[in-house]
Amino acid sequence: MSSADERQPKSIPFNAKDTTMSDKLLRDPDTVAPENLDDLLLIMAKNVEAGLIKGGARPGIDYSILDLYELAQPFALEIFKKNIATMNYTVRW
């Protein structure tokens, strides 16, 4: 094998139908309270992940957990701003 062959990226066969929602990066929580900021971010991130998978993205290859939260932030911020009187967030751990 020549050194040029060694530098070629290895292709990973992928079929969008091979990806199931069980392959997702984010866990399914037992319960959520969307009025809590941390749960709201998780809910929005899970929605983003579902959309990416439907579009053919591969969990852990085409996106990371941090990507999901970064993409979810604008959506969560809008909901938070519109419902500021009813939103809760942790102030002490």
C-alpha cells in the first residue's frame, strides 16, 4: 500500500435507514418539566437531534451533544423570554 493510499480517509458505509432513534446521543429522561431551564434545553436539543437523524445525520459522527445544545439554545431562549414569569432555574447545587 502506498503512502498516498494510507492518507485517504476511510469511508464508512452509511444508509440513513440504518440509523434508528435508539442510536441517538441524548438519553430519554424519565420525566421533564419544560418550565425548568435545564429540562427546556434538553427538550429542544432532543428535537434538534430528531430532525438531524431524519435528515440522515449520524450520531457522534455528523454531530455531538454540544452541537445539539448549541443548536437548541436559540429556541430555548425564545421560550424562556416569552415565559419568564413561569420559568425556573437552579441557583444552588
